[in-house]
Amino acid sequence: MRRNSKRLIVVGDRVLVKVEEGEQRSKVGLYLPPTAVDSQAVQGGEIVSTGPGLALPDLGDQGDEPWKVSGAGREARFVPMQAQVGDFALFFRKAAVEISFEGEQYLVVPQAAILALVREPREDLPDF
């Protein structure tokens, strides 16, 4: 995510969320029961950036000394993220870390803490 001249890069299997505060019904139509809102067990917001996913180890040329780095120039491989920029995420609030970047408040949420995603239909993808 880029703001002004700085870039905020989300790493690993985490997402950056712009929080939707304190309403029982989210902008995308999800109903959050009062018990969830009051206890702040779950929270929702729009995903504005994602990390590349969970890194996969290079199992190719480990030999007897797997800690040694070999094959310089090999590209890292990742398990892709299920969450995408623009999705609305419903997640466990306790797993999130609050940050401030360029005067805006965000939450960094691990993908494992996301309970559900709401995604707008896209014209280039078939409906299922």
C-alpha cells in the first residue's frame, strides 16, 4: 500500500484491514450480533493490502546441510492468500495488531484469524 512517498509492505500470511467501527450491520450486509460487537470478539473491515502468503521451503538441493543457503537467485515460492484486496473480512479481534500509518488507523490480521470473507462479484470470473 502506498501513501505519499512511503510504502507499507505486508509480509507473510497477513492482511492489512481498514476497520469498520461499531455498527451491528456492516456495509456489505453482514449482521454482527450484539454479543459479538459488545465483547469485541469479532470485527470486520475492508482489506487494503495483503502479504504474499506463507513461504514454502525450497526442498530442492538440501543435501546434508539444509541450513546452508544454496542456489542464489532462486525465487521464493508462497502458498497464495485466500484473502484479496477489496474483500470484507470478518476476523477475531484479539488476533489483530493495531497500527497507525500516515495518520490512518489499520489492523494487521493473520489469515488464520479470518473467519469469513465477502467478495464482490467480478466480471472476469464465473459465478459459482
